[in-house]
Amino acid sequence: MTVIQDSPAANAVDDEAEILNLYRAHLSKGRATLAELFGSHMEVASEGAWLTTSDGERFLNAGGYGVFIMGARHPIVMEEVERQLRTHPTATRILLEPTVARAAEALVSVLPAGLDRVHFALSGAEAVETGLKLARAGGFKRTISMRGGYHGKTLGALSATAKDVYQAPFRPLVPDFQHLPFGDADALEAELKAHPGEVCVILEPVQGEGGVIIPPKGYLKRVEELVREYEGFLILDEVQSGFGRLGEWWGADVEGVVPDVLLAGKALGGGVMPVSAAVATRKAFRPFDKDPYVHTATFSGQPVLMAAVQGAVRAVKEERLVTRAMDLGARLLPRIAEVAHRNIPELVVDVRGQGLLIGVELVEAGLAGELLIELFNHGVVANHSMNGSSVVRFTPPAVLSDTDVDFLVNSFDLATRDLIKGAATMPEGGN
């Protein structure tokens, strides 16, 4: 990691101990404990692929759970947001407002043909709720999601997130949800055949929080065909996989799939604002067209958020970040795999990825946690996987320079070397 001597962040007045105590007092004791594992660092500034802590250290951000496909504070996004802040950041939601209309137009321009009705929200979970409500309003009262899938933790989204540890404290959840194996088209066909015209299917093209689980080739297209054959309703959750992350605008594009509803989020706000969207076909969107008040939120489509969307779409287009994500992923994945299999062959199960969504699966969850800490010690922020706890996940931005790529691979090399040293000194049976 690099120390900045003269940056404003290096002179930050906030005391780490004080902030840690405030976390414990007002936010979450668990989050405070987690922060201590990473040295109680405070992030205070970010730009591009790098973030800076209060003591002047810089870290390559290969985390962020998929938010930073264009890095932090991208100048095009910042320009749009700053302009909107100076004129009209928040709207009445009674009158016509041009920024939301232009943002919808921009988003639709990069989506599969036929998806042209947009409902904006703030979080990915809100987008999921919107999609599920469109399905219910359309008469699809049963919902199938996939094991290992992650769709958020609001009540409806949680019902689709097949993870007992998250669901158990909040049961009973929304009724009539069923979870099937991801990648098993035959199991899905059996359920759709048993309930024709009744089923909404929600799934991710690649399971991110599941541990970067990539389905068999042709699976997504087969899901679409089965849903159409048995008159169901298809929601594709692209909150993490979409907007260029996989080296395509959308995971749907890989096999030419057009769902009834596609969900976007995370990177949609350009790494600057929290924005999500549910984008539907005209047929699927009919309940919202009929009654504009049947599903609303005060901050849906607010101008400053919509400025970020316009800037994000513009940045990805102008800088060809989708192609860059594909190219960078093609360079990073084999280098990370080579290092993992060379340095920790007995600890690594698999290294897999698509575009700039890359997962390193270890033999146990404890080792994944240790690898995250070792990566941080060598200047890289990465992610754990909430539904795949033994997988360390890299979601770097598509603005990495050649030097950044080398830094990431070298840091991974050093981190895995330190990991194997730690594993060698563990008492038998310990972790």
C-alpha cells in the first residue's frame, strides 16, 4: 500500500477510535468488530480505482460489491451530478421533470429490445420488490428462485434469497416461494409444467453473492424458452451482473434473452449515487401504466439521481467500458488462477469468472476471510460472498491501468504467500 504525505486525507481530523466507538454506540457492534479486523481504517476519499484512508494509505478497490464499474468519482458522472445539484436536485413528483425522462431514455437505449418501461428506485432490493409486484399484479402468484441466488433482504426480496441464516429471523416470509437448483433446467421445467400460467421465475445470469457461480452454457436461454412455453413470467436480476460487469452490457445479452423484467442497480448510479431500476416490457408494466400510484416511492427518479444515471450510461458508452471489462477480465482471470494454483494449490478449489466478476474458491470459509485480510494488508480491497462464504470475490473497475492490473496480481501473489505461511503454522484442526 502507498502512503500519501500531502493529501487532505492524510490530515483528516477524525479519530479512528472515536469513529469506532460511534459505530458501536449508534450503528452496529458487529460492523465495528469487522472493521477492527481490517485495522479500523477509515476511508475518506476515492478516485478511479483507488481509495484513500484517513492516515494517507491508498488501496486498490477491487471490491464495492459491483458498484464501481467506472471507478469512483468518474468525471463524466460528477459533471452531470454537480450541474444538477446547482439547479434542481429534488423534484415535487407532481410536475413533469425532464431529468428522469432523459435517464429512462438513456437506460432503455442500452437494454435488450422490448424492455422500454422503467421504474427507478434506490436499492437493488427495491428493484426486486418492484419486479415481484409486477408479477403478482399480472396474476403470477407462485415464485421460483434459485438456490445460492441473492436478491436482497427486504421481505419480498428475502423470500427469493434462499439462505436460511438470513431468512430464519424474519419468518413467516412472503408465501408461495420455491427454491430450485441453479443450472438445472429439468427441475425448472417440472415445476412450470405442474403450474402453467402461474409461475414467476427470478434468477441471476451469474450468481455473484453465491460465489461467482456460472451456469452451463445455454441454461439462461433454456429458462426463457421454458417460461414462455408454460406461460410464466421471467425476472432477470442484473443488479450485480449488469451494466458491463460481465463484459456485456447485460448477462441477458450473452444468450440473447429478453425477460419480462430486468433489474439494474449498483453501477447504474455511476459509483456516485444510489440508483436502481426495474425495466419491463409494455405488457409486464401494464399494472403501473394503469395506476401511477399503485407502486411509488418519494425518492424514485429524483433529478440528482437521474443525472448520475445519464452520466453513467454516457461514460460507459464513450469510454467503451463494456469492451474494456471483457478485455481486462480476459487478462486478469488467468493470471489470478495461475498465482492461486502455484502458491496455494492445496487450499484453492477453483478460480472462475466472467468479465470483471472473478471468484477464488478456497477449501473453507475461514481461509477466505484470512485471504481478504491478507489482500488488504497488501493494498487491495476485495469482497466476501454472502451466499458462498468460501469464495473471495473481485469486482474491480473497468478503468484499471496496466500498472493497476500488475499491482492487483502482485498483491494477490503476496497475499497468497502469506496465507500459506499462516496455514502452515495453524494447529491441526484449527482455523
